[in-house]
Amino acid sequence: MPLPALLAVTALAGSAALSGRAQADSFARKTAAQAAAHKARLVELLRAGRGRDALELNKAEGKRGLDLRGADLSGVNLFAVNLANANLKGSVLTGANLTGAFLSDANLIGADLTGTNLTGAGLTKSNLTGASLLSANLTGAFLSGADL
């Protein structure tokens, strides 16, 4: 193949590679934006006391366990809400009502649970490593297999 043709083919291949990378970057940005919008909708539903709707939305999107990493749910009433397998890593739940909530296998690493009411909450096999439980009410909470 003559040198000019070889250079043209090489340039075209390089352009396709750049185009592929740009598409991948665009897809990653779109996916991240969709994930952020999904999380914002979940938080909105939970704040409105519509935990069941949040779970249904999550299920409709084919997700297992709510992804609420870093979410601010302070003061929210989550009475008896099913948050099994939820990812609440680094979330702020100060003063929230989690009475009777189901949090089995939940990731609560580094979560702020200061002043949270966890009376009768099921925290079986949940991970509370580094979580702040200052003034939290854990009366009757189930902590079997939980990492504290």
C-alpha cells in the first residue's frame, strides 16, 4: 500500500477510536446523570412518605436495593420502610424515624444516624462500620450479624 494511502487509513482508524471514546464518555455522562436523577426521585418519594413507591420505581428499573449513597434523609419519616439491601453509605439520617424499618444487609458505612429512632428496626447483617449512632434509639433493634 502506498504511504499516503497507509497514512489515510491510519488517520481514519485513529478518528474512529476517538469517536468510540467520545461515545463511551457521552454514555458514561448520560448514565451518571440518569443515576443521579433516579436517586433524586427516590429521595423525593421517601421524603413524601411514599416508601412503597420508591421501592416500585427501583424494581421497575431492575435494581435490587435502593442506592442512596450520600443522600440527605435527615428528619424523614421512614417508619417500617423496607430498606433491605439499600446502599446508604455516607448518608445523613439525623433525626430520621426508622422505627420498625427493614435494613437487613444494608450498607450504612459512615452514615450519620445521630438522633435517629431505630426502635425495633431490623438491622440484621447490615454494615454500620464508622456510622455515627450518637443519641440514636436502638431499643429492640435486631442487630444479629451486623458489623458495628
